[in-house]
Amino acid sequence: MINTNPSVKLDHVSKRFGEFYAVSDLSLEARPGRIYGLLGPNGAGKTTTLRMIVNITAPDSGSIELFGRQITSQMQDRIGYLPEERGLYKKMKIGEQLGFFAELKNVASKGMDERIDKWLARLKLSEWKNQKAMALSKGMQQKIQFITAILHEPDLLILDEPFSGLDPVNVELMKEIVLDLKSAGRTIIFSTHQMEVAEKICDDICLINRSRKVFEGSLREIKQSFGRNSVALRIEGGDGILKDPALVSFIKQHSDEVEVLLAPGASAQDLLERLVASGVSVSKFEMIEPRLNDIFIEKVSEAE
Amino acid sequence: MRKFFAVVKREYVQRVRTKMFIFVTILAPLVISLFAIVPAFIFSLRAGGPIKIAVVDETGSIYQRITDPLLKDRNQAEEEPAGDNANVLNANNRSPGRVPDKFTDTRFELELIPLNGRSIEQLRSELNQRVRAEDLDGYLILPAKLIQGQSPEFFGRNTGDVFTKEHLESVINRAVREERLATANIDVKVVRELSQPVDLRAFKVSERGEERDSGEGFIMVFAAGFVIYLTILMYGQIILGAVIEEKETRIAEILFSSLKPFTLMVGKLIGISLVALTQLGVWGLVLAVFAAIAAPELSIRIPSIAPIVFVYFALFFLLGYFIYATIYALVGSMVTTAQEGGQLAMPIILLLVIGFYLAFPVIQSPDSSLAFWVSMVPFFAPITMLVRIVTLTPPFWQIALSLFIGFGTVMLLIWIAARVYRTGMLMYGKRASIPEVWRWVRQS
């Protein structure tokens, strides 16, 4: 039953503040049942893009469609947004606070309390329901903010740096919920500047830099098309072989292993055969995928 | 609409429930009545023992005339029948500008220093020593030609005690006049009758007939202006704090992803106005109960107020509240911290203070053209027009015009503030400059 029409569609969208272009000519499509990563360094224009999708700011030019129709403010009720800059009312009780945010999303009053209890339990915060927000640690507050974004069961969930500052246990807890929502057919837009995080969770990605899109596509395709072969090695001897420019084009020394980038035309098989033939003892030989970070750096330098 | 009511409800419920609100609402009437009672009580306290004064009387006749009024309790002296106490001439007692009696209610101990052929200089050095030794608080020299106009002299440790000085002066005055009358063979009783002071009784003529007004009217006007001034100031600060809180904690961004900035801002303004009205309502109720039960018992007269005045009070309060609260909301969305907000809000407070002080000339001449014009300026109207209504109700068209201009201004201010608010609330890190704010207002 997964609908494959894009639920978010940006068409040549631009936004500028004075003379400064925050977003230029950006087009993208995010589909239900997938996690869409909006990636880029700080200041690339991620937050401005998200604010336009949530209908907080309007683009100067271009169009935004949500769920197949031109964006309207009524659609805000179907969106959950966890901004990067986020907060809670310090002196308001957690339960009331969640109720207030749910009311702002037009959640029916009937059954609202059960819904709040359910999510507090899932995020292991039930005993904090009647506490004021200022009594909670920063990590706990972040989980409460996460609940405000999902309490109304949005069709589109937008998470801006959702895991920053969380401990690994809570990151897993939140990730699990996000993956549940994904399999329930929701559209999730996930924005971060940490490529390692995006690599583990996203299905599709869009890299933006200095207000412009660098590239967009499914993560798997991007990695495949980025035909670059690296091998991680832990060996004794064989330095001469690694220096052969016909075989290796680049060597990166780590503490107890080396990472080599194979020369164009050379295969990992060739390298392994040469090493074994010359009697080098090999304790590790592993093909490594191109890292998103490396892809990003290369794409950005290409574009410039 | 549901979102709007959610905001109004949150602002109202969260604030009315706070201990601070309950505390201020209940305690303010108590504190105000304390302010009325405590100063009177403190002034009535007598610190230390009686004031010891030595008197050198070169005239030989004045000392007898000052002992009685100085040694007797003043109030007691006044109540004594005139005939029994012919020496005391109270004609001067109610002269305007005098400090009320209870402030000068000081006890004295007098000691007559006989001359015994010594010179004044000798006596003075002797008495100076006694003053330094704190055996005396001071001494009074009544020169021989006192009756002819020579000045008496007082030497004391604490000449800064103006109450004692003034008291001595008035007593000597009376004694000297009495002595002069006695010399001229005029009966003191006749003088007393002839110099009976008048008490100007003021009556207010209104639609409700004539009413005695001996100051309560002024107090009512002043109190109404003051309550409006103070409440607007207080709730303006609350708005400022509320807006800055949402900006500082970045809640604004989550809120804007759910409702329009305009809805949020107006919901906030209205929610907090209901808090203010609740508080004023409680105070009004306390006043009404006080007027009905306690006032007759304590024989405090509370002037009767036409019910329409309460309606005007509420209308002009709301006018002032929305004018100033909207500006406060605008300022709050421009700044990053409460301190910055306080600085930027200074001109607003100044405007409010000017409005408050304008109430004084308006009370004096409520139908002057100054009164008319200042009550048409929306920033001053809440206080000045209300003062006019209570003192000398202007024609209805003037009240209506003032309200019309005022609420028109409120609409304009809300329109401007909403535009600044929308952008300002999402701008972190630095205070918005005036040109920037102007640009936000102009762009759609």
C-alpha cells in the first residue's frame, strides 16, 4: 500500500535574505516510506529549506507541493517538525506541554491523554509527566521535543539534527521509532551535517552546499556510481608493492592499518595476488565502500 | 480558531495558576491599605523621651504663656473648653500649610533659667555646656524686646528637627500676640471668636445631584489613573518576558510550524489581557465588599460611582493595555535577551509616565483644550480620558472619538508588530536594527 508519488516536491525554489541567497534553485523529491537525508555543512541552507517545507517561510520563487498539492497552512497539521533550534516552556508541566502542542496540531481532545502516556512510556519518560520541563536533563528535553513532533502522527516528519547531543542508548531508541514510522509509510526528511549518521539511516540523500544542490539520489546508487575502490589493509612488509603507481594511487596511513585507493584499472584481486605472491603476511584485507564524506568532499571540489 | 483558543487558554491558565499571581492579587489590596496606615502610624511614634528645653525669659511675662501649650498634650488642650483655658489662643491652629498635629505631637520638659543679674553671654556659655553634656536638648532665649518685634533665639543640638522648631515658633507666636492683645486691653475670647477659621466645603454637581466632595473624589481619580498606569506597566513587562522566553528557548520555531505567527501573537495578547482583567476584577470586588461592609463601620466615605464609569474604566484599560502590550511584543521579538528588552522598552515606559503626569493638569481643568487634545492621543488617552470622565464627564462624542482613534491605533500597531514578530522571532544571535525592522514591515 505504499504510495510512491512524492509527498514533498520542491521545484526550482529560491530564498534570499537581503543580498544573501540561502537557497538557490533547489529541486528535490521525497517519497513515502523512505528516509530522505538533506545533507550539507553548516550554513548550506538546510534549515531554510526545511522552514519552507514546514510553511514557516515562503520561497521567493519556485513552488513547493506537499502530498501532491500546492502547500497551504492547513497542511501544517500533517507535518511533524523537530527543528535544530528547539525548546520547551521551562515552567510548564510535561504532560500539559505535550497536550498544548498536540492541540496546535488539531489533535482531538478525546484520547489525547492516552496518546501522551503511550509516547512518554515508549521514550521511558512516564514518571516525568507532572514535572516542569526545567527539572529535566537536556537529553530528556530532547526526547520530549521529539514526542511533540510525532504525537499527532504526521504523514511527513522533518527532523533537523535530531540526535545531536544524545547518548547512544537514546539515539537507538529514537532511531527505532523513526524506522517504525518509515515502515508505516510516513515520509521522513532527515537533516544533518554528520555524514556518518546519514549514511546509516537514509535511503535517499540530497547534498547541498552554499545554497545549491550538489547531487541527489538513492544512497546505494550514489555509492555504486562513485566507482572508487579502497582497501583497508593490515600487512607486514610489502611496502614496495603499495608504492607501485600502476596498482595504488593513494595511501592513507592509520594507526594500525593502511587504507589504499586502487589506481584506475587495477582491481583488489590484483593487489591481493601481488601481496600473497611476494610472501607478505596479510592479517586484514577488506574492501571499503566510498564514504559519504569523501564523496561529498570530492563532489564539492568538482563543482568549484 | 481552535489553535487560537489553545494559545489563549495556555497563557491564561499557566499564569493565573502561578503563586506569584495569587500572591499579588490577594496581597496588593492589603499592601495598599498598609501604605495608607503605616506612615500615619510611624509619624505618631514618639522616639525617645521628652525634649528638655531651658528658657531664658528676659520679658518676664512670656514664659507663663508658653508653658501651658507646650506641656499639655496638644489634642487634649484643643478639646478643653475655651473658657477654662483662656490663655491658649488657638486661632492660628488651622492655618494652611501647617503640618498636621499628629506629626508635631512631641512632649516637652521646660526649665526656667532665672537671670539673677547674670549677662546673657554668661548664661549662654553655661547652657551650651549643659547642651553638650546632653543634660539639655536646647534652650530658648526670649529677648526683652520680644513684644516689640525682636526675634527669639533657639540653640539646640538637633536644629534639623523642623517639627519641634515649628511647634516652638507657633507657640511663641501665639504667646506674643496674646501679650500684645492683653497690653491693648482686648479680651482674648473676643479675638478667638473673631478669628474663627473657615472650612471651605466643596460640592460636586453632577447628573446625580449635589455631592459633598472633600478630597475623596480626587483620590478616586488619582487611584483610577494610577491603577491603569501600574497595571499596563506590569502586564507590558509580562508580555515582554513571555515573548522573549519563546524566542530565547526557540519554542517559536516549533509553534510557527503549527500556527500562524499572527494567531500566536494575538492569542498571547488576549490571553494575558484576561489575566489582567481577572486581577482587576478581584480588586474591584474587594473594593466593593470593603465599601459595603467595612467603610460604614470605619466611617470612611467612598464616593458613589456611576456604573458606566466601570465600563469606561474597563474599555480604557483595554485600550492602554493593547497599545502598550503590542509595542512590548514587537520589542520582545526584536531582542535576544531580557536585559536588551528592558533597555529598548525604556522609551515606551517614558511615554506611559508622561501620560500619567498629564493626569495632573487634566484634573485641574478637565474641560480645557489641553485636556481635550491629550485625551485624543492614543498613548495618553487611557489615563487622561479616564481622568476626565471621573472628574467632569466630557460629551459622549469625545469619549467615542478617543476610543475610536485608540482602537484604530491598536489595529495598526498589531499589523506592524505581527510583521516584525514573524521574522524577528526566528532570528537568533543578534538584536534586529531599526532599518531591518522597517524592511520586515514593508515586505509582504
